[in-house]
Amino acid sequence: MQHSTITIDTRDGISVQTSGWAPADVPRAVVQLQHGLDEHAGRYRRFGQALTAAGYLVYAPDARGSGRNAAGAYGRWGANGWLVWIDDVHRLNRRIRADQPGLPLALIGHSLGSFAAQQYLLDHSADVQAAVLLGTSEPAGIAAMLSAEGPVDLSRLNQGFEHSTCLEWLSRDAAEVDLYCADPACGFLPEPFSGIATLGRAADPAALSQVRVDLPILLLSGEADPIAGPGGSGVQLVGQRLPRGGRARCGGWAVRRRTARVA
């Protein structure tokens, strides 16, 4: 896997550091990867290795307030933080299109990155050829959690799990939880996201009707993921709301469940 770094200029002057992972041969397609809250793109290096081994070119940004872009001030989003998160996704998409004209592009969002993808697709579904939403759910609950006053403490999601770190909800693999806890660029207490109320558009039938009906979308969740809701109900609701979602049993939108969440 060949590694490079590019920067994406944002509308408010922040340069978003973005990793590029390339296969040895000519790529078959591009993957645009959006990581979740309280983490960074470097945690997806093994995923990137698997994708490049399969012939995919990967662009994986550190989102603003995260990883290299935080400059140590993790979880500081700035004014209109959520709206610029979404705009950053769009600007990276435009850069990929300029750098790799003609290659199909799949957008993969994990956890908070999947919610960003949900909102992004409302206006830009024509700019991707496929989308994968990992660890996603119905957007109302996450919007309320991330807009509440005070630092966002994700340890509340650990209720119902036997724990020593308060982060066992992240993965059934204790070694992965330990790696997350040992990473100084993970597990910070972020400030609330201003503007995240706009995520409610992802539940609006009129807005969802603008998503291409022929866009392949895969939803994946751990069956014990508290974000997913009881029995994956929140994930199922996302699938049902998407265009043609009501025909899922007839080969429309597929909702696959995994046995555990992978953070």
C-alpha cells in the first residue's frame, strides 16, 4: 500500500489533512472514507490495506477537530461546526473527482461519518456511485446527543455492558478497545456541534426523495451497538426511509447486521 498526504482547503480556511492509500496497480475505483467521532483516519489503516489489496484507491481525511487537523485541540469544531463537516465531505469529493476523473467513487462513512454521509447524500447523491453506512442509525437521537450543552460524553452508551474502560460498547474485541483507549487522539470530550439540527433533514421524506433511487446503499451495524437501537431498529428505519426502502424484501435496500460493532 502506497501512502501519501494531501490537504483540502475548506471554506473557513482550515486545511484538512487527508491520507491517500493507493494500490500497486491501476485502481479499479475510489473509496472516500469518513471516520467517526473521537477518532481519526489513522485508525483505518488496516481497512485501507484491505481495500488497496482489492484494487481500490482510498482517500481518508482527518475530519476537522480530529487527528492531525486538531493541532491538539481535539473536538473543537468552530462556528457552524456540523455544516462545515458536511461541506468538507463535499470539497474532498470534488478534489477526488479532479484527481481521478472517470473512476467510480464509493462513499463509506462510519458512526458519525455515516450521519455526515446521510446528510451529504440528500444533495449530492449524483456525485457517488455507491455508499456504505457503518454503525449508523436514525439521526434524531444522535443530533440531540451532540447538540446538548456541555462536553459530549460517550461513556453513557456503555450502559448494559460489563466494563473497565467505559468504552466496551465500541467493540466485542477487548484488544481493539484497549488500542482506542491508548490512543491520545481518541476518546476526547468534544464540544457540542452547532448546526447539527440540520441532520433532521435526513428523516424528511421530501429531502430523502432527492436521493437517487438507483444508488446502491449498504447499511451495516453491530447487533449490540447502542447507536443502532434495540434489535437494530434505528438502522432498519434508515433503510425504510430511503427511496424504495419499503421494498427491501423485494431486493430494494439491504440492511445487513454484523455480530458486533467495529469502532
